[in-house]
Amino acid sequence: MISASSRAKNISYAIREVVVYAKQLEKKGINVIKLNIGDPIAYDFDTP
């Protein structure tokens, strides 16, 4: 089995924090448009 290095153990995945907050807003009935995945052109945004 491959184990993570000590440096890799401190890596965080920030999108998880945003998703938790978005789910809280959705529970309150607030519409959340998720732009972290998918096609930005569908929302009339230019790609970076």
C-alpha cells in the first residue's frame, strides 16, 4: 500500500468548505448556482 508523505498530510481541499456552506444556504431555501464544476460558458462566463 502506498502511504502519503508527511507533507501531503497537510494538504487541504478548499472546495469542501464551500460546499458545506452552499448546502446550508440551500437548506434555508436560497438558490445556489454551483460553478465549481461544469461548463462556465453555459452561465455566460469566459473561461480563465
